[in-house]
Amino acid sequence: MKYIDEYRDPALVKGLLAKIRKAADRIDHPVTIMEICGSHTYAIGRFGIRNMLPDNINLVSGPGCPVCVTSARDVDIALHLSRQDKVIFATFGDMLRVPGSNGDSLQRQRAEGSDVRVVSSSDECIELAQNFPQKEIIMMGIGFETTTPTVAVTVDRCRKKRIENFSVFSVHKVVPPAIEALIADPGLNIDGFLCPGHVSTMIGSNAYSMIPEAGCAAVITGFEPVDILEGIWMILEQIANNKFEVAIQYSRGVKPEGNVRAMDLVQSLFKTDTVEWRGIGPIPESGLVFRDVYAAYDTLKKFSVPDIQSVDVKGCGCGDILRGIKSPDQCALFRKVCTPANPIGPCMVSSEGSCSTYYKYH
Amino acid sequence: MKYDKILLEHGSGGLLSNELVANIFLPHFSNSFLERLEDSAILSIGNHKFCFTTDSYVVSPVFFPGGNIGSLAVHGTVNDLAVCGGKPLYMSAGYILEEGFPFAALTEIVQSMADAARGAGIKIVTGDTKVVSRGAVDGIFINTSGIGIIEYEGDLSIKSIKPGDAVILNGTIGDHGAAIMKARENLGLEADIVSDSAPLNGLIAEILKVSTDIHCMRDATRGGLGAILAEIAKSANVDININEQDIPICENVRGICEILGLDPLFLANEGKMVVFCPPAEASKVITVMKGHEFGRNAAVIGNAGESGQGRVVLKTSIGGERIIDLPTGELVPRIC
Ligand code: SF4
């Protein structure tokens, strides 16, 4: 793992912290930087980066954890699907504990007897489908630009192998419309965005052009501590110089146009639509739904879903937290009622969620 | 909203497991032996001090690189006795077998139990077998109990930990959890990862020979090093400071953790323990460990702090700080 160690070199870190301090000194106001992506939130917590920064720099976590932005309604639908006869409901582990409208979760549903299985890749579903031909394998398709292509490949493979007992309940989302919604939010006060490196290898740097247009700094950043610190420094430089652009810190693999082949595959399966983000509300063109030609793999076409009246949990401030308006400790439920063992909102469930990261690392 | 049924997570060795013990078992069984909540109960019969422990093994898959459910059961029992200062003497073995389980597999498991017991100097002196219909268990589950005699004079207990104590670990973390993950998942990884399942009684006996001032020992099994330290810090009400940089870890384990997004601090071990002792004793302990086959990569990873908030503070490899708490969620279920 020499490759990883390079990006955790304490000497490099020291040098970057000095540069950050210098840049921060040139800025005479508090700076708020939003990390859009949950993987950044996680790494910042895991390496203890937040308290290494100068006092006038505030890091807030944005809507980039796919679990956290999954709406209560989507969880309710997942619960409904998992209860159907002859269904194996496959999901990534983080979804298990996310509460739906009435506090139920897939984890509890499993204890009630539903066949809910944790998979670590969508390809495992092909195996399940082949091993249980008499059952329908429903996979909860969750994630942003980085995970969607792998799910798309799985669906494509199933089609070629003529596997018919598999479908995807897609709650996939795309990142740029959410950023646009954030920028348009008058309540928001963000000076710069740490943009996710791996999403950017897919969609390219062009997708973030609206950020500098709105007068904010944008740096596409990797996930190692050294990457993140360098990204923060580059944001501060843009702010200090009052010159905004989409800069690329994470040059390992980001092209302006992105990964065209992967994006083409995703587009051949899915089209964008308005979907609900937990705590934020509906965002136009931000969700991925199956195109009609792939109806055979669309769970929502194969199963009828009743009209579920979903409600977000009362008092959960996830929405404000996802928009960077509040920090987790400003939520009245934080730590008192809402803990990782008894999560009230999804931000407390996901290992990448702002509230659970904040709980663990503060 | 409280839920009134058992979740898989209750068996994870994390927060929910602790709650289960505190809310259901302790109130009903309450007695001073149980309330210590250490790896074994400490009992006196006549002038002799004994330790007594029990554990059940449900690992999936049953065979994994570095061992199988049988050797694991023996090592687990031996270690729970040894960290309490006991010399393991006798143990039981109860089997719950699923209809259709192959004789060949059972023979191999029993054979390796016998080998492991011989290696650790413990005798399997009583047993039981039940067979249940297909689907009622997954292949084979094993329950063991063990009894050992305590000759060490000091009080090996979480309560004996003093501010300033050195925290010593006898080697790399996460090997068992990572080996199980790798055996279970079809990861297509070449990397060689072998469980660290091993009996620690020989090593512990040597440590207790060179130092009469060991304060506490615990084996870091389910929940990993992170969970055991968090538990110790809470129940001793001391802060524990550890340095990420000093914690030994195999390159391959670290690799699999990077790929799967796991934190090796919370991956299970089956041959690792932490030792708390005064700093002056640390070098003796390290020397003994390094000279023993199950302690070659031993290191001082931190110390018990002065103040008592019951927190584990990890200094990260790049110089930041984070708090290590009891894990929640199912990390990797059925690892032991
Ligand atoms: S602390 Fe819990 S209730 Fe409050 S915002 Fe976070 S997840 Fe929601």
C-alpha cells in the first residue's frame, strides 16, 4: 500500500497546513467550505482534519451522502417491496438502519422475517438471481455518478444473460442539480466547495462551472488527507485572490469531459427526473429513472406500489444540515435522542453521514 | 423509537450487544461474579482461585485461512481464561449440527479442536451433541466453556488500570476479520490474509513470569481493538490515548480495508490482546512478546490518560485527533 502512504505523509501535511494558515491570514472574514461528498466528510473525520485548521475556517457537510438524501418515501417503498412474497431484497449495508416514516428500517423488517440481504456489489445480485430462480431479486440502486455505472453494467449483463428475476429499485441521483439547488438557496452562505474527485472522473470538471459563476470557489479534490488539505488550500487561494474557477486538485483521472463511456451507458439505461431529496425537497432532473426499454429491470414497473403517505421524522434537522445551514450539534435531538445506536435521521446512520461523523469524531 | 425484537446487530459486540447484557441479562442474573463483566468469572473454591468462561461459535464460513470453527472455539476459550491470569485446564464442547452436515467436515473440525487443545495444554473433558433439521442452524455451531486456575497474585482487572499505564498490543490488528471477509466475499483479491487465531496462554504465562505488576489484559476479539478499548475506557472511567501510527497492521489487511471502506480498528482478532501495565514494566513485556511466536510485532500503542472522561482518543497518522467509540451497525456479522 505504498500508494496510499504517499498521501498520508506527515511532512507533506505539515507543509500544507502552513500554506493553509498563510492563505487564511490573507482573508479577513470567516470562510465556510462545504464538502459535497460524504466520502470527504468521512475522511475529514477519520483523520481529524477539522481541528487541524485555522479558527476562521469552517467545514460543513453537504448533501453528498447517498444514504442521507434518500427520502422517507423511498425507504417506505423499500420496506413495502421487501415485504412482498418471494422477494429477496438486496441492499448496501448502510441502508439497513435508515428509518422510514414510522421508524421502521430494513434491519427491523429482516427481523420480522423479510429476506433482506446485504451485498457489497451489484454483481452479487446476479449470483443471487441464478441461485434463487424462483425468487425475484430486488436491488436498491442507491448512489451517485460513481456507483450508478456499476449498477448499469449489472443490469446490462442480466439482459445479455437473459436473467429475468432481477430488478433495480432506482433511487440513484446525480450531483450537479443538487449543487445548483444549493447555490440558488438564499439561506446558504458558502464560500467554496470541495467537489468529489471520484464523481468528477465520471462527469468531468465542466459539470461544476455554475459554482464559479455564482462567485464561489470550486476544487475537485481526492480523498486522501493530503488531497483534502491541498483542496482546502486551493479554495482559500481562490477566495484570497477573489478569482474563481473550477480547479482540479485530484488530477489522477479527472478529464474535463469525464468518463464518456460510463456516462453513455448510464444514459442508455436511465433518464433524469425530478426526485425528492431528504430534507431538501424535490430537485428537478436530479434523479435517475429507468428508460422504458429497460422496464423489465425496473422494480417500480414490475411491482405496484401503493400510495404511501410518508412523513419525515419530526425534529430531525437533516435538511438544514445537508444544506450546510446548521451543524449537527445544533439539532435539538443530536446526542440526546438521536445516536448511532438509535438513529432518528439518515445522517446519523450512514458512516458518511454528517451527524454520525460528527458524533464519532467530536 | 424502541424496537422489541433481536436484531443481528445485537450480536456485533458493539453498543447494542452491551445494551442487551445490561438490560436483559444483568438485571435477572445479578451477582457480584457476573457484574465484573470481564472475559471470565473469577471464583474461589477452598484456597484456590479459578476462572470460568463460556462462548459460542457461529462463524461463517466454517473453514477459513488460518483455521476453522473448531480451532477458533478452543483458542477463544483458552484466551478468555488466560487474560484473566488463569492457566487453562479443562473445557467442554457442545455441538449443534445441521441435518446433512458432512462427516468429513465434522471430522476435520474435531481433529483441529483436538490439535488446538493439545497445543494450548487444555483438555476437552465433557461434551454434547444435538442435531437439528435442515435450516435450523447454518451447518455447525459450537459452544464451549472453560475453567482455569489462577496462580498470579495481582488483581488483573479493568479496575486496576492506573493513569499513565502503557497500552501494549501483541501484534497486527484485523487479521481474523479480514480473513473471514475475504473468504466470504468473492472479492477476486490475490492478497494473502490469514486469521490470527492462536492460543495466548503461553505468551501470557511468560509475561506474568517477568512482571508482577500487570494491571489488566483483555483479548480484542469481536468489535476489534477499537471496541475493546472503548469498553475499557468507559468501565475504568479513564481516557486512553493511542497513536494510529504505532498500531501494527499487515499491508494486505490494510489494503482490503481501503477497498471495502472498513476501519481495521473495528475488525475482529482472535489472537490479539491489550496489556495495561506501568510504563516501567513496558519494556519487559515487549521483550517477552517479541521473543514469542504470537507477539513478534508487539508495540506500545499508547497510554492511559490522567483525566477520567472514559474516552479513547486516537492521534491520527497525520496528526489530527478523533474519538473512538463503541461501534454501531453490523460490521461483519458472524465472524466468530
Ligand atoms: S442528529 Fe439525528 S435527528 Fe438531528 S439532524 Fe442529525 S440525524 Fe436528524
